[in-house]
Amino acid sequence: MTQPDLDTLLARLNFELPPTRIAQSGAEPRDSSRLMVVRSEIEHRVFRELPGLLHSGDLLVFNESRVIPARVMARKPQAGGQGGGRIEVLLLREEERPELGEHVWSAYLKPARRAGNELLLGESDPLRAEVIGVLEDGARLLRFEQDIRPHLERIGTLPLPPYIAAEPGQLQDARFQERYQTVYAQTPGSVAAPTAGLHFTPELLARLDARGIERAAVTLHVGAGTFKPVQGPVSQHVMHAEQFEISQATAEAVDQAKRDGRRVVAVGTTTVRALQSAWDGARLRAGPGETRIFITPGYRDFVPDLLITNLHLPGSTLLLLVAAFAGEQRIRAAYRAALDGGYRFYSLGDAMLLERAG
């Protein structure tokens, strides 16, 4: 498919979403959210019905990355030890660049700061950092005097998507912060939740196990680029790099399922991105990696047979990914049904179970 076709296709996938349809809180319990099943026909179900929609022997693959408290308020140092000029810092990831020294992170700053500027992060016993560089996308490189990871729970809050309105006190509420984590989250590193997994509960996982549905996990640390819509021609959109890792056990489980003809079910687009980034066309490669994969219609050779995902932003790379996976016509029909049927959109909203096209 040529690039002009992709631009036209993205325009065809566009839709108007009333602000009232953007979910501001997750369903309670988690598995009471709605689930649209998109195959040759569309069915309207509830997420807790998932075990009955899958087959014994299916392999569910989750992204077990955990969101870190990456949103930190900072100040400019001033004479006398006081600080002024509040700055919002969104930490992206720790950079492994030995030439810059230790404890270097990339981050977005609002308002931006120049190289050489210093910051104090946190209100009490603040951590000191220096801006040492600027990246192509406008992110800054910050070098800290010490490892900041042990301090993030104290000084930071979860970096919720910009379309979720939350008061500062709500952000500090432990229950609210835990609701934006999957129940199986393990490895810290994401700045946004792999939201398709937010619908699972321990009880639902136990029911899936009892039905003979297997489970495996990947790790892909979700970056801030997940919020970035396509602006301008699709060919000029730059994907942010994200770190991922596939364990040997997961690689073997996926390869065995493929050999057996059993279905692989990806939980979330981040899982798809990790799987496709490690897939060589015949087998899944174990180990760490970094990906900028941009999946658009015309992409083939998907590892998963089914995809569990939420309802995405118009004009987003994720909308192109699901159109590539399930087919443009199915996705357009599904989003019309979601808009007509009162589905809740985005990170804390309802879910879809998509069957791969072809």
C-alpha cells in the first residue's frame, strides 16, 4: 500500500468523539467493562465473558510492564537554597549512554529549560539534576546526582494521559494510582499503562487458567509517544523508541503454539509491538531490544490471531495498527457501533476483541 493511500485511509478512519464519551474512571469491578467482539459480525459482550470466547489451548500474551511515578514537579534553584519557577517534568526513561555518565534520563519539561540549567525535583529533600542536552523531539537529557528510582514513589505521581482529568489529591490517592496499573504488572518502566490489561482481575485470570488457556508475558515499557497523534503525512510520523524484552520461556511458548496451530491472543497493542519487533518470520527471538515499529495497513505476518484492545484516539498510530490487524472495513464498522452503542473510549474505557483479518 502506498503512502498516499495511508493518508487517505487515516482520514477515512477519522471520527468525532464527544468529550463525554472519554472514560474518566475505570469500570468497577474491572471485568464489568463492555467487550465488543469483532469478527465477521459484531457482538456486544461483557469482559468477564472472555473465558467463554476463547478456546482451551489458546495462549494469552500480556505486557507485564509497570507504570512508574514519572510525573514530578520541579523548581529552579535560587540563592539561599529556595526554589522558584515551577516546572513539570515527565521522565521518559533512563538512558544507557556511558559517555554522558550515570543517572541520565530523558524527560519532557514544561516549560522547557536550556542545557546548563539546574532543577530541584520534589518538595522536601529535593533531588538535584542538570539539563545536559536536547533531543530531536524536544525532550531534555537530565543528569541526576544519584539514582532517582528509589525516590520516585516519594516525589512523583502517575503520568495519566492528558484526556483524564484528575485533581492533585486524587493523583496522590493510592487506590487511584493502583487502578491505573494492571493486576499482573511486574517490571517498572512505563510512563503509560498497557491499558488493554486493565480489564483483568485475579478471579478472571483464575477462570482462564481453569479453562486451559495458557499465559505468557512480554515486557514493553510504554513511552510518552503513545499519546502522540499523527500530524501531517503518515510517512513523516516519527515513532518514539521503546524498550522491550522477550523471555526465553515466552519465545518458546509462542513458537510452540504456532507449531501446534493454537491461537495466540495479544493483550494490547504494546504486546503486538513487542511480538512483531522480535519476530523474524519463523520464530520469536528472546532477549532485550528497542523498537520504533510503525504498523500500518498493508502489514502482514502478524504473530497474534486475536487482539484485545481498547478504543483509540482518532488520528492515532494505534488506530492504524488495529486497522492493519483486523481490516479497515471491520474497524470502521466497529467504531460506528461503539459510537452508536454508548461505549466508553480510551485508557479507562471499554474493550474490543479483534479477530485478525484474512
